[in-house]
Amino acid sequence: MAQRRIKKTAVLLAGAAAMGMLLAGCSAPGANKGANAGNSSGPIKIAIVDAQSGQLSSLGDWEAKGAKMAFDEQNAAGGIDGRKIVYTVYDDQGDPTVSTNLANKLASDGNIAMIGTAESADSLAMAPIMAQNKIPMITSGQSPKLGELHNSFVFLNSPPSTAFDETLAKYLVTTKGLKDIAMISNNGAYGAGERDAFKAALTSLGVTPLSDQVVTPDQKDFSSALTAIRGKNPKVLFIGAEEVETGLIVKQARQLGMDAIIAGGAPAGTPVYVKTAGTDNAEGTIVSTPYLGNDTNDQTKKFAADYKAKYNETGELHGAKAYDGAKILIQALQDSKVASGQKLSDAIRAVKYDGLVGHFDFDANGIGVHETQIGVI
């Protein structure tokens, strides 16, 4: 598929599209059932919960592959105190109801920690059940509501929307002098978080959006909202939505003759967005992201090379931050002598880690990274 470059230093971001998969892992489905999480010997059971089917399966596939790569590397190095990590990938289908059911299943399957999900709504649905079962979860969700839960078992493996959007708003308004800005976002957990964060960031800079349109996460036709925006003649169109919807919005905006600069958070920096929008339509998109690309430094270059060797695919943000999350979990398991429950959660919070997406130093709300960077496709 087509690839574009993110420019801060002309760094390649977009890569090959990932394929979805069904329930998979080092153990067969149900093999963990009845295990004792407090065992001091035997396999260490970890859940990876992500969409492997449905519209968001590309995100789940990237995340699962990043986490699996980290765990496979650790197992190849001897595991943790001689114990192997056994992971199972659970397909949440990008559906909060399915995620809730899985949250109840993870404990009975003997998992002591979880990587996932890639979606804010699913992570929010799972969080109270994971806390009840005392299973730490390291999620790729970016909704500020995850931090606002004050849940000691929830950790984010990248910055929340507030960091993405404060950085983006400051760049647009202060650095580039662009104040004629319109907004379109969806009313799902991720989109609502993006809308609130970006609008608050604009307000702090003395800017009121020319238009603030809200759509649904499953909407396909945006002609009404985009026509209202076009009438305001904005210089910038901010989009707060997931990858596919962001791409569809941009494609339809260009078809309506809108030439505004597109701006957004992490979804606007993925190959799914570029493919959906069309490479010409995506050209010039301004992206706020903690991961500019695989060529950023020696650490990202090694990750990209290892990912390519393992999967014959190009690594990107979601795989990178899941890899970081898995590495942090591995460190916490080592430091705690494979603790579980609150002790494992405390060990995760104590980890200081220089990762692919930034320096992790978790606060009381599970936020570890607080900054993003700006790139241009």
C-alpha cells in the first residue's frame, strides 16, 4: 500500500497494512483456566486484549504484534527467573460489550496482567472489572477519562489526548499563526476526548473554532457536517476520530472542494488513514504523535528492523507503544519477583523506562508519558 513520510526530519511513519486474526497465542484458548495467579513456578500468564476482527482490527493487530514481540524476546532470553511468559490474544472486536465479557474471563483463565486494548471505549468498559479482579492493564487508549478513573490498575502506554491536542493547538496557533480552525469529531470515547481536549487547548490560546461538528463513530456520510464547515472557510480542519473515519472525512472534504490543512492526533499518522483518505488527500496532514517514525533514533531503528524480521511488515506507533507497555510489564515482573494484584500494580508504577514513545514515569493516575511531537505527512 501507499506510504507517506512524516516530516520533522523526514521520518517514515506509514507502513504496510496489518491483517486481522482470531484468538491466538502461546497457549490454546481456555488453557489458562483454573491457574493460580499466585504460583511461584510455572508459566506467567498474560492477556493481550485487542480487536482482531471488525473495523478496528488493524489497530488491534499492530498492538498485539508489538506486545508479542516483546514477550517472545524475553522468552528467548530465558523468560523471567526461568519462567516462560505464556500469552493469549483475546479478540474484543472493538466492542465494549465484548470487552466487558472478556474482563470477567481473564481472571478465571489465570492471567495476572493485561496488555490492551487499543480502543478507549473498550478500556473504559474493562477498567472497573480489572480493578475488582486486581489485574493491572496497560492500555493504548488515549481518552483523558482513563486517567480520571483514578484506578490504580490502569496504565497508559502513550500520552492521553490532552497532551496530543495541547501540543497540536500550540503548534497551529502559536507557531504557524493559524487561527481560522474548524472541528469535526465523533461522540465515541476517543472522539469525545479529542474534542474536549482540543477545544480546551484552543480556548486557552484565545481561539474559538469557526465550526464544531459532532458525528457518530459508525457514520459514513459526512456531507452535512462538512458543508456547514465549508461555509466558514477554515484554514485548518481538526479531526477527532479513529483512523478509518478520519480518512473518510478527509476524502469527502476534498471531494467537496475544501483545501483546509488537515490536523489531528495519532490516527492521522497511520497507514490506514493514508490509504482510506488517499495519498494525495492526506498530503500535508499535521500530526501530533509521540512516535515520529522508525528512523527517529537507534532505538526506533532497532524496533523497526526486529519487527520487519519477525512479521515482514513495517512497524508503526501502535505496535511501538504496545512493545513499550510489554517491556514495562516485564520489568515490573522482574522487579517484583512475579508478583500479582496490587503488588504488581505498584511495581509497574515504580518503573522508569525510556521507551520508543518517550520517557515513562507513571503518576498516580497511570499516565506515564506527557509529551508528543509534531510531524507533517
